[in-house]
Amino acid sequence: MRPSFAVLAAVISLAVAQTRSSKRGLVFIPNQDSPQDNEIWVQSGSDLTWYYNYGSTPSPAFDNVSQGDFEFVPMLWGSIDDTSFLDSVRGQIDSGRRITHVLGFNEPDTQDAGGSNIQPSVAADVWVKNIAPLADEGVKLGLPACSGGWGGIPWLQQFLGNCSELISTEGEKKNCTYDFVTIHWYGDFEGLASHMGSYAAAFPNVSQWITEYNFNDQDLETTQAFYNTSSEYFDRMDSVGRYSLFGSFRSAKSNVGPNAAMLNNDGKLTDIGAWYLGITATGVDPESGSQSGSQSISRKERAPIVSAVVFLIVLFVSLVF
């Protein structure tokens, strides 16, 4: 039996396109030097359905995109001594923006690499005043996003204990409620899956959002393999509600290694960037562009894609015949 052109085309497409997913969101890192990069994430055909920016208010870069098309999720990044976060979110809701979820503190268990470094007891007090009241308005609450270190889960358990003490009375013990856990991870896939398993054991039957992740400082092949394995895993797991890859910047500005970035030095989507948006691979080397003196995709950069296509064609024909 001879293979049809349509079937052969479908096989070829598997080599150059990535799956689509409604779970994917954007960790938005605005590019002040090249603001045109901000438009990449909301281009026609993009898979991304939601974003956060480590703050309580939407990014002006997306003012022309509706909340329904690109959902903004507010975050209370660190400790505050008032109710400004609660007031901000309520104000947005009152003005017509449909806020459905909020995120808790950013890596409160550490002061390294952007961690907010908050004591659990202090965080509990801020939570009770700023985040817990939003549940009464139908907003789903995400637990603080601890780092991928060993101390994250103990920090959260202490935080929930402190929170319970604040809202309980002498005659009635209460627990602070939440709707999903948020997870950060930088490392290989095996470590990521194990880390998610630890969260599932500590917080059973709760949806997981992986709100920062990547395999930092690796060669390109390793980084791409990690991306593809992890995204397939997230999409397949019913326990994963949403996920957001940390890499929405140019490679020269990356603090997780150039190959982990979704843009090259000219602001062009890399393969990982394109796959993440659910579109065809570009073949763009993350380190190419103005910073490296290269303006175009070389034949060498295209070679892995062409090789994959040829391999799948040969495999398909051999199986049919």
C-alpha cells in the first residue's frame, strides 16, 4: 500500500510543530529596551491564555487585549503592612475586570534570586488581611510559590499553621483555605517530577500550577529535550492546572542561560519559544542575532529540523512498505 500525501504531510508536521495547550501562561518580563518584544506573546495564533507579572495590576503592554483573551492573574509578591493588594484587586473587579485567581508570595522561603524572604508568621498575617477575603468574592487562591529548595514545603506548613492560629478562636479551630499550590523548579525533569510528587503528598488532591520552571544553564539539545518532556507531562497530568515557562526574554538578558530563553538577541522566537506558543519551530539559535553578530539563520541551525523530517519520512515509508 502506498502512503497518501495527506498522511505523509501529517508525519512531517510532527517533526516541526509542537502541541497546543490551554494551560500555558506567560511569566511576563517586560523588555524596556525593545518594547516590540511584548507583542510577541499575544500575536495571532499564540497558545498563551493567561499571564502574571509579579505585581497586583495588569501590564500596560497588554492594555489592548481583553481579560477574556489574555487573563491577568495578580500576585502579592512580598510583605506589605496595609491592605493595598486587597484594595487593588477589589478595585479591578469593581471596574469590570474579571479576576478569577490570585497568586501568593514569590519564593518567601529564600532571599536568593528574587525571593521575597518572609517569615511564615508575617506572611500569614498579610495573607489573612489581603488574600483570604478574596475567597468570599469567588476568587481562587494560590498558595505562596516557594523555591525548589528542600525548605519550601516546611515553610508552607508553618505558614498554614500560623494562619490557622490567626483565624481560630478559643472555641473553634479554623484553617486557612486555598485552591491550588504553586511550584517553582530549576533543574532536570526527573527532579521536577519528584518535586511535584512531594507537593502532591504534602497537599493531596489539590491542583498544581507550575509558575516558574526551566532547566537552566544547559546545552541547547538538553534544554529543548527538557522543554518537550515537561510540557507533554504537564499537558497530560490532570493535576496540573496551569504552567508558565520562565524564559520570556532575549538570550543575552537571560539569567538561566542563553538556551533557556524564548527569544534570540534580535527578539526572534527560538524553537522553544515557538513551541511554547503552539506554532511551528523556527530553527533560530538562541545565541544568534545582533549580540553575536549574526543576523540570519544558518544552514547549520536548520540542520536538526531537516534531519528530523528526513528521519520520520524514512521511518514512515519503511513501516508502510
